[in-house]
Amino acid sequence: MPAATVGAGRPRGLLASLTTPLLDVLTYPHGPDRYLEMLDPAWSTRQVRAEITDVCHRAPGTVTVLARPNRVWRGFSAGQHVQLSVDIEGARRSRCYSIVTSEQDRSGRLEFTVHAEPDGLVSNHLQQLRPGTVVGLSQAQGPFTLPSPRPEHVVLISGGSGITPVMSIARTLRDEDRGGSVTLLHYARTAADVAYREELDELAASGVRVLRSYTREGSGELSGHFCAEHLAGITDAPAWVSGPATLVEGVREHWSTAGLEAELTVEHFTPPAPAPIPDDGAPTGEVSFGDRAVSNSGAPLLEQAEVAGLELPYGCRRGICFSCTQRKTSGTVRYRTSGALSTEPDSDIQLCVTVPIGDVTIDL
Amino acid sequence: MQSLSQKEPTQLTDEQIEAFGAEMDAIRRRVVSQLGEEDAAYIRAVVDAQRKLEIAGRAMLMVGVFPPAWLGGVAALALSKIIDNMEIGHNVMHGQYDWMGDNALNSRDFEWDIVSSAELWKRSHNFQHHTYTNIVGKDRDIGYLMLRITPEQRWNPYYLGNPVYAVLLSFFFQWGVMLHDLEADQLVTGEKSWDEVSDDGKKMAGKALRQVAKDYVLFPALSGPFFLFTLTGNASANMIRNLWAFAIIFCGHFPEEVQTFTEEEAANESRGQWYRRQLLGSGNITGSALFHLMSGNLSHQIEHHLFPDLPARRYQAIAVEVREACERYGLPYNTGGLTKQLGSVFRQLVTLAMPWSAGPSQPREERSALESVKAA
Ligand code: FES
């Protein structure tokens, strides 16, 4: 993996020297962060937080921001994403967003572009972000990265909002100036929808082979949706594809027919749709507890876990004590007590009173 | 505290009890759907007030050699600890703010400024006390296993000292809570093994050690020549918190009119019956908005027991509806000023110390776990 850049490698500063065991005892049990954040909400000794420094809107329904992470940030590799969290109506919501920045960028700031999804709680909220807001970040994650040393020829394919990690990779390869070739295919409905259209032109001018298809306008170097002809003779280069499922599947099919599946790295850009709630209440889907999976019996999750042979902590078994709380990473559950639904990824739920609706994953 | 058979509440039919329960469920559903920005802003403002008080208190106690600084420091630190333990700690650890998804305010992660460890406290409080509220022999909060607070606990000569133990417990309440949460008594009854108790003991010791190191070693040491003033100031702040927490908690469940239950009464209860037991087993304390904050809204003990995981700042508004429902159903709603409720608790403690005081309402074949501990 290439060396991490933004925010990494700084000398241990004031903040780091404050995190001595002495300070931990003096601020026990709450820890130093609780007091540090009084001075600056982005300060923390344990959590990555970032201050939004710049906001602009380059295409309708998109917002591009620069965010300065604090010193807890360990850097990233081009193509990776973070979980970005904001408080909406008092509740913290996290979503994955790809970093658009080049690995070689030394500004100490990370770029994100968020496309408003229809009914997207977080993506729509983020359209109103203002400079000065502090957001939470996870460390960079995800295997959508370039190997080191870099391959001679690289093919990048993106569709719609899937352009963001591809931009990070393209920018990095440009900045590394390593020779070799880069072919970038981008699919969007119209040119006006592409937040990075000017930069794509610049990349083209700098020697990247940029091929675009604006499917609704019928314009661009290519026409229509992805097909093998668009690759114009490239047969064996490793490729990175990021975008909606149809694009990813089309590309995957092409690479596997060529027997080169191993050369393909994929980033799924649209999250799997939440399970529709069956009206008849018949249990469907699969429940995974860590690495153990059972088919949903319609019973509360705690009982299903026990049937699966797991021994999880519990107390009252009726929703009072919170002993059975675990983290739901994905899926929808219904609270038996209030009838309320929990659809948010990464939320804590009480297993004893929640019933899964469709596929649910519990992190143990 | 009375047993049910001594003072029967209005007898409701099963249907009425379930209807009452359904009304409580409806209140709960409505409040859950309203949770949002205001609740989050409120608890963050409370945290902010608490940490400012804490910093101010610690700073003043560094120069505690000046009497006004010492007094101000003790007051600020005591307030900080009270707010930390009650409005923040107790309520956060009930999961009241879990929906916010903020690790600093999450029931699984929160730790409080008191010697008892959050993990063990949650077990004994959230689970045992809130599930088995006022069931003699199962709710270990009844008299904190040290006091006789209901006639259902059988008298024995140990209880002659009841009022004295109460005063001692009130001064050293945080240590009492710690021992209580350690559940060492369950060694005697065989409910817990020595290994379990010693594991828990290690956790408790770790927590207590850090509390002691902070309040009685490090902060005094930082004051250099004035260390004695810091030390006594910290001890005083802890003690004020102890007395206050004891008073609020004992008023919540142990005034005379509040009822206890037997295991048989509470066996297989429905949701409506559970709500009814929580209602009859709790008592409120009236007071100002500041008083409610300082009591962690445990002044709304009834609403807290009906809805332990709803943010406590909501209880005041909910109380109006609960009380109105109680009137309609003819259910008692126990409330009174602090002096009245506290007076009632102490009358009980003194009365029940006497050998001639009332005993359990019905003979039991086996003495409850609680009592055998006392006899041991
Ligand atoms: S076991 Fe008590 S809330 Fe689930």
C-alpha cells in the first residue's frame, strides 16, 4: 500500500503530548476529549473529526466540500472511502463517501463530492453544509486501491456519482507522473450532471485518455451504455470500476469472459436497496450474527441468536434494561414495543424486542 | 413502604389494567416519535454545564487555602458530580440517548464519576431493579440489602440499628452502591460463584482505584503545599453528592405509601400489570425545574419507572398525562415535597427497627434470599 499522506507523518504535537496517562487519570472517567472539545470542536485524541473549510456546488444536486481532518487521521490510499457522520435531528447518521483527493495532495484537506439521492436523508442534508461545520470521519477504508508498484496501463470506469474514487486514482496517477497510460471511461446522463467535467477536460489535456458517454444527450466520445467496443482494443489491463450495479455487472462480465476477473477491482456505488416491508408479515431474509447466519424465523433477534447457538448477554428480555444492545450494521428491524422501524445502518438496537424484516446483519 | 395486602389499591379488572397499559404504550410511542434536536441539545447543554462546573471546582480547590475558594470549589465540584451521576450518568446508562448515536452519550460506553463501575451498576440497576421493581427478594434496591424499609423484610435483631445504618449509608453512599453492585451477598445464597464475584471485584477495584487516585492523590498533589485543602474539598464534594443521591433515591421507592410486591404477585404479569407495578412501586418528589435537574429527574420516579429509556427531560410533560390517567382509573399517584417524602422514609426506617413492628403480610415457607443474607 502506498504511503498514507494527508495528515500523516506530522511530529507529535501539543495534543499528542497531552494524551499522557496522567491526563487520562485527571480526566477520568470521561477522557480528555470531553474537555478539549470545549476549546475546539474538531479536537480529539481518539476520534477523527474534520472541519469543513470550503463548500461549492459544481453540478445540480451535488455539493463538493473540503474538510480538514484532525491529527487522529492516519491518511488514505487513492480510491478509499470514509464513513462521514453528521447529526441530523439530534441523531448521528453515517454514510460512506469516497475521498476525491490525490494521494500526493499536501494541503491537509480531503475533498468529497456528495450527490443528493432521492429520499437520501444524509446526502440531502449534506447539500446544506456550511464552512466551519465539524463532521465525524472514520479512518480511510476499502480495497478499491492501486497496487504498488503501479501497473503500466490502468483502466478506470465510472458511472454517475461513482466518479469520485476514480478521480482520486486518476489525480494520483497524474501527480505521480510515472509514465504508462491511463484510460478513463465515464458514463453520465448529461454533461451538466458531472461535477468534475472541467477536470476531466484537464486530465484529457494532460495525456489521460478520457472517453465519455452522456447517455441522455447521446453526446461524448462514446455512445450509449458500457459495451466491449468502448474499450477500443484494451484487452488485458487491470481495471477499476465504480458505479451503479448495471455498469459494474456489465464490466465484470466483459473482464470475466476475457478470463481476467482477477484484474478487476470493483466499488459498488449504490447501496443495496433496503428490503421492502412485506405486508403479510411473513418472515423473509437472512440474519447474520457476526459470521453465523440463520434464515429469519420472525422471532426477536435475541431468540434467533440463541437458536443459532450463540450466547449473547441479556437481562430483562422485554426492552427495559438495554443489556442485549448490539450494533446492527445493515437491514431493517421492527421494535415490538413501539412498532417503530429502524432502517439506519450502524445503529444500536435491543435484540430482545426487535424483529428482523428481510436481511439483517448484526456485528458481534 | 407498604405491602400490597396492607393497603389495597383500587381493584381494577384485567381489562382496565390492560387499557391503562395501552394508554402508557401510546404515550411512549408518541414521545419516541418526537425525539430529536431539542433532546440532543438539552443533554449536550447539561454536559457542558457539568464540565464547566467541574473545571471551576477543581481550579478553586487548587487554591483552597482561601476559604471562599474552598467553599466555592466544594460547591461547584459537588454540583458537577451530582449532575454527572444523576441527570447525565444514570439517564445515559439507561439508554435514554442511545438513539443519538453519540459514543460519548451511549449506554454501552458511558462511565460515570463515582466509584461503582458502569457495567456492574447497569446490571443491578437497569436489569434487576427496573425489571423486578419492589419485588421483595428480587429487587436488591429494597433497603440496599442493609436496611429494613418494608415490613415484608422479616425483622431480626440486626435491624435495631436501622436508623444508624441509614445515616452511615447516606454518608458513604457511593461505596454502598459499589458493594451492592458487586452482589457479594449472592455468594451466601449460592446465586453467584466465588469466581464471578472475584472477577467483578477486580473490575470494581480498578474503577474505585482510579476514582481515589484522581480525587485523593493526583489533584491534591497538583495543589502542592495546599494539598490538604484540595483533599478535604474533594472529600466534601463526594460526600455532598452521597447525601443528595441517597435522599433522592430513597424518596423514589421507600416512602410509606409506596408498595412492595411478592414474587407470586409479579409472576407472569402482562404489560398492563407491569406498568401498574411500576406505578405503585414509585413515588415522585415535587419541586422546581432546578430541583428536577439536580435530581436527574428522579423526582419523576414514577414516569422514570414507566418509561426508563425515554429522555428524562420529557418526564415533566409526561407526568401530566400519567397523573390524569391515574385519576381516571382510580390508581394512586404518590407524590409529595422532599421534606414530606424524606420524613416518611425516616419514619419507616425508625419504625421498622423496632421488634414489635409489623412483619411480612403472609407467612413464607422459605425466607427470601434477602433475609437469609441479613441473618448470616
Ligand atoms: S434484555 Fe433487557 S432490554 Fe433486552
